[in-house]
Amino acid sequence: MSLNLKDESAVWGHACAGDGAAFAALFTKHQSRVYARALTLVAHVTNAEDITAAAFFELWRKRRSVRLVDGSVLPWLLVTVVNLAKNQRRSAARYRRLIGSLPRERVADAESIAVTNVHTELLGVRLTEAIGRLSAEDSALLVLTVLDELSVADAAVAIGIKPGTARMRLHRARQRLQVDLQAEGPHHNQPIPEGDRA
Amino acid sequence: MNTPTLDPTLSNAIEGELAALGTAESRLQRHQRRARGVATAVVGVTVAAMITGGAIVISSFPGETTTSPLGTVVAGSFEGTASIDLGIVPAGAGSVILDITCTEGGTIEVATVRAGESVVWDCSNPIRNATTHIVDGRLPEPGSKSITINADAGTPWSVTAQYASRTMTEWKTNANGQTYGVPNDNGSPDLVPAQATNGKIGFIFPGDTLSLGAGVEGSINVYESDGTTVIGQFPIGNN
């Protein structure tokens, strides 16, 4: 079967009907973005690889409840990456043996190592620390809107909440990070912009 | 800086696992069936007991695995991941029978005899029975006498465990060359048992459950063991 990836919602239809080739095509299309986001959220390349695999396995397992945004599964995948990164131990348990059995070269490329070593910042806070302080949904909202540049409305769809709720939660999450920053002293004191997209 | 790229070997392996979905080779689907199977088996036995007054009809299917306890029972209570010392593996042992009880906390994972597969469940899920009965727990690694149960930190659980022997009958083959019977350590036959909404017990093609598509509730055919005579319908819920 040939799959036209320009029409991702049609590919998703095939995937939901149990077509493995469609899942493989979606993996080919989105693996780079998913892996790149995972690298910014965890400390080791191996963990980012595990999360990338788990995110696509979850895409299959939860296929009946996946929400497309603008006809794409990518936002859902990115939300899942944040959730997986927030709870690595628990989320890894489901696929631990399967992922552990997958072959690897075990030589990470220089760019991957660089990304995990350069601490990505979210509103002036180290991203890994920020998602540790916020709930999974709030973390995903901030990552999608600030780093992945989705509109609040699109991020809300990907997470499964109303846009109004998303705006309120984003506002509170920003406030919370700002309060935490101020409590920590001057080395992290850059102002937090509200941003037009919010 | 260039774009980071996923290890190509791993990338190919993940793509291969995804491409195998919908085929008999899919380890993801086997993994999922195992996790669901524990809950389904409890329901199935309960239903059979109601219908037959206690006689479990599933014992007559080809391919069935017979598990017989061997040696002594080990018991203990733990929190989080822990190893259980079961003693030296006796001759003829093929699996470990485990009854694990938990009612709160996170997930527990128990490796099963088929490579790469395990049973995973959420202890705080209120619709589950508190005790999960597993007859195909994986034996200790060669040279070891302990198995490790993976549990989330802060998850309390107790266990009774015992070695067991494990024998399987052969699947049968119908006139069309299709195998039928119950899934076992050798994999899954073409047709597996199911009870139709009219109460009749027959067989379904597992792949039929995937043909309905996303978010669809419906039903698939239940057949005689010939794979062609329809005797009823099997409901597929929207989960």
C-alpha cells in the first residue's frame, strides 16, 4: 500500500484500522521532532531513545483516544513525550522489556549528546527542573506553546482541555515558575514574558 | 548545530515493530494481549462458572497449557522492586506460579516465559481484583534462584510463588489449513476461542478486531472451528 504522507489524517485512518505500515510511516515522519524534544527533557541519550520508542508505542496503544491537531499526530506525540519524561520509571515499565530487546549501535551522535548537555530553558528555568515542578498537563502546555510554538488553542486540543482552561493554567504555571525563580535568587532572575501566543 | 538523529539501528528496529502491527509477528500486540489477558481470564472463568455451575469448559481447547506446581511455596511482602528467592530450580520446571496482591500505588511488572513479554498492571485500578494470578512467570536466569518483580517505588505488594512444570497440547488444524486453539508459549493459532453474544462458544480471527477502525463499536463473526460457519457475533467495545 502506498501512503501519501501529505494527508496525515488519511494515514492516521489506516493506522487506526490496524495497518502497521501506516504507524511505520508516521514514525518515519515524526521521529526527529519527537527525539529532539525528548533529548531536551532528560539527562541521557539512552533515556531519550527509550522515550521516543515508547511515545510511538503509546500512539498505537492509545490510538482510539489520540487527538489530531490540524490533521497531525505530532502535537499528541509531543504531549506524550513530556508525560513520559516526567515519569520515566513508571512509563518505562510498560515497554521495558520490549525496548530493552531492540538493537542499538550504542554510539550516540555528537548532536544528541550536545542537546542533552546544553540545558534547554523554559522561561528562564532549566526545562528539566520546570517539568519537575509542574503537573504533567501544565508541563505539556508550556512546552507546546513556548518551545514548539503551538497556539494555546491547538495545545489545548492536543492535551484534551478547553482553550479557556488552558489559558488560565498557562498563566498560573508561569506565575509559579516565576515565584520559584525569585525564591532561588539572582542567577535566574530574567523576567517571564506572557507572550502574544498565550 | 545539526539536527540530532536517532540511532539508525534503533530507528529501524522501532519502525520494524510498528510495521509488524496487525501481523502475527507483532510483539507489541502480544504484549498488550498478555496485559489484558489477566483481567479477561478472571472474567472468563467467572462467566463459565455461572453458566456451567462450576465446570470450566475451556479445558477442552487444543493448545492448552497444563501447569503443575513443583516444590515449596515461597511467600513474602515487599515494597517497590524486589527479588524473590525461590530456591534451586527443580528439574522439569517451566515457569513460576505467582499470586501477587496489591491495592495501592503504581504499576507492577512480572516477566513471563515468552522472551520480551511481561504482565503489567496498575495496583490502584479499582476495577481489578486485588490479587493477580500468573501461571507463566519466567524462571530465574541460569545459575540464579531468584526472580525480580518490578514495582514502582512506594507500591506495597505481597506474593506467594512456586515453581511449576509446563506442558502444552498441539493446536488442531481445520480443512482449510487454519490452526485453532488457545494461544500458548508457541504463539497464537489462526482461530482463538470466544463466546458469542448468543452464548455459543466458537472461534474468532484475532485480526478481525482490528478491522473495525478507530473509535468504532461493533461486532465480529464467531465461527465453528472450520473458520467459515458463522455461529454468532462477538462484541468489540470502544476502549
